[in-house]
Amino acid sequence: MSAPTVPVVIVGAGPAGLTTATLLAQYGVRSLVLDRWEGVYPQPRAVHLDGEIRRLIDRLGIGAEFDAISRPASGLRLVDPNRRVLAQFDRDLSGGRNGFPEANLFDQPELEALLRANLDLYPAVTLRGNTEVVAVTDELDCVRVEFTDRSTGAVESVRADYVLGCDGANSLVRTAIGARMRDLRFEQRWLVVDIATTIEPGHWDGVHQVCDPRRAATYMRIGRTRYRWEFRLHPTETVADYRDLSMLWPLLSPWLDGTDCESVELVRVAEYTFRAQLADRWRRGRVFLLGDAAHLTPPFIGQGMGAGMRDAANLSWKLAGVLHGHLPDNLLDTYEAERKPHARAMIRLAKLTGMTMTEGGEIGNRLRRLIAPRLQRIPGLTRMVASGESPPLHRSALVLAPPLRRSLSGRLVPNGLLPDKRRVDDLIAGRYAVVTLADPSPGDRMIVEQRGGVVLRPGPHTELYRWLRRAGPTAVLVRPDGSVQSCGRNPSALCASVSRFTPSARSARADPALPDGT
């Protein structure tokens, strides 16, 4: 009996896998998601996502639900071993350039529960838990995925046009395509502690980074009653040295003045090895790697989970375009060309932050006390930290940036409010768009709309208008993932270059015939 065939098999139902399945379904692409857990993995892991990923969550359709389980963070503080503030970077809680708070704290199992429940709205997605993928094999015109039903022991197989490995740091899919993790020379052992308490500690409501080579630490409040600490372990220490609250109390009590053990519930204590690694390749033929299967980043800037969701946003629309016949298969090579340098840049920033917190001994402490308070005086540094703008994508066949010259190409279009109180993403997310300061001709508008896109001429009092005006070009071509593909002074040429790309009704929430001055 021949194996059934589906367009896409996704191995792993973490945030990267669930995001990819949802976005593909919004384009009408069927997928099968295979995961070894029957339900949500119950232990807390990631606790932070930035405004760009919060923006993506809104596109997935669970923005209001996420806001109910999360809390915006006020920013970042660097503190010394006595918790005295060395530097503080505030973030706008009302929403930055992405339209949402630029730091959001949450409990990962709650987010994954929302993502799984949201899949019920999409009949195109089938999620099978309690399965173990055992082999991924190329065939003539497809990929065969073999898996075991862990409840019955039965071995099954399925054929797919494409396979996406979202199966984590120990990825079987990565091994199957012969890819290897390259070490970026960072490895530290840390203790991660989650507690619940109704006591109000009264701390500043942001992320605290303790810069101390003797015991670097991170502290943040992630919910109404939930708190997270991370402490660097000494070489001779293990998690067994901190298996209960009495052992942890010397580390926690300075943050919980006046609180006793009886007022605190230990939710979890675990040991993690923070690593910086990058897969040497992210694609072989019809198989791709996403999330921790492709990259591992230390958590110091809270970008681990978000990197995997960025992978999903970058690849899903391209894959949908290829499967629907709108784009050639070779454009899928732009996924690694764009995302790999971006992931490397974020890993390097996380490494630098971690080393700033943990290296240098007493001399390092003295330098931090001297230098950190002056960081906010560096022109543009505070704005860069607080803005939430990640590095632009590198040049590719879908990022037409001029060499050796600053350009909007590869940057994410701002998601500011428009005069009718909608945001930019409400109008253009999920399809191609031409944003222009010039008056588009009816013919230009018709070309774009016939190809499933939208033309937007922002009014002069909008953030989008100011962003485009400051940068210089008259118009930009925005891709379905919100990144600028190209820019220039000839809107007609950009309109003519729009690819045919028709989103589903669910991902296009507005009438494409938009009035001028929006």
C-alpha cells in the first residue's frame, strides 16, 4: 500500500512548527505536523518575545489571547552585584515601530496552547502527537517520512513535497540531510528557576541583568504571580545542589525581601547549557531546517524562540508561492541566504551581552561601573536598543539592495497606525504591497490588485509616510512577510514587478482597493 502524500510535513510542534503550519494554512497549503508529545510540553522555557514577534502573533490571529497571558516589560536594566543600576534602557509600553510593546514576557506552555488551539480554525492542518519520526528519505519527486506511533508501536510513512525540520537542538531532520552544527564558541552552564507567589516584590517591571563574573544572573517577572531567575553555575555546581527551595533561598532571598519560603511555590528548577551554534546548511533539496534545528542562541537578549518564528515567517510565504505555482523553486534558496546571516548577527549580539555580564573578574566589575552609566550617552544607542528593529535581511533574489549603500531593502515596514485606526499590517500583511508617496495611476493600481497585491499611499501625518520620506525613495515594494524587497523613485516600475501572489481570505483582512491618503 503506497504512503499518502501531503504538500508539507512539519516535524516538531513547537512555536516554529506551529507558526509555519498556521501561515501555510492561511495560504491554503495543507500540512501534517508530527510531534513526539501528545500535548503541549508542560515545562516553561522561553519567556520573552519582542515587538516584531508580537506583530507576527497578531497575524496568526491570537493577538488578544496572547495579551491576556503576557505582560509588557519596561525595558532592560544592567545592575551590579549589589543590584545598583548601572544603565537602564526603557521601552515604550504603548507600542513601538512594530505597533506593539517591544518586550513581552509570558509562559511558553501557555503560548503553545494558544497556537495549538488556533490550528482548529484551519482544516488544512493535521496535528499528530505522540509520534516519533525515525527517518527522512529523498525519493524521486518527494520526501518520505517514516514515524512510529508511540502509543501502539506501529510504523507509518507519508510522502511530502517538502519537509520542514522544526525538531529542536537534537534534530533528526538535520542529521538526515547531513547538516552539522558549527560551534560559535560560547558555552555556559546556567540554573533556571521559575517560582509562583502572590507576594509583590515591588521591583522595576523590566528585565534585570546582573553583571557579575562571580554570579551573573537575570531576573524578570513573567506573569501576575510568576517569576523567572537565571543564575550562572560555578564549575563544581549542578542542579542537584539546588533541588529544593531551602537550597535556592540564598540566591532568591535578596530579590524577595521580607518573604519566607512558605509564601513561594517552586514551579521548576533546571540546568541549561547556553550555546551559540549555527547549522552549516539549512536546506537539502526538498528538506529545510527551522528554529533550534538550524541555530542555537544564548538567551541574554531573549531571541531564541523569536528566531525560529522569524524562520517560519520568512519561509512559509515562499513555500506557498512555489506550491501554488507563483514562484520558482530556486527562490527557496533565499530562505537560508536571508535568515542565516540574520541569525548569526543576533547570536553574536547575545554572546556579547553574555560576556559583558560574566567576564573580566573584579577588573571587569570596575570597568562596568565606569562604562555602563555612559552607554546611554552614545548617540543612537538607546534608540537602537529600545526601537525593536532587528538587522535588515542580507541581499538575495528577493532583497534587491544596492551594494555598499544604505537602503530600506531588507527592512521590516513599520506597523504604525493609519488615520482610520487600522495598522499597516491590517491592510498589507500576507500579500505584496507597493507603498508610495506619489499618486499611483489607475493602471498601476490595477496591475497590483490583479496580482493579489495592494497599493498604499500613506497620508503625510502617518508614521509610514515619515519613514519613507526620511529614507529618500518615492516607493517601496513590500513582500508578504512585511520585508522590503526593493525601493526606488519609480512607483510604476515597482508595480510592474509585483509577483502574482494571492493570499487566502483569512490572511487578507481588508479590501485591496484602498483610498489615497490612508
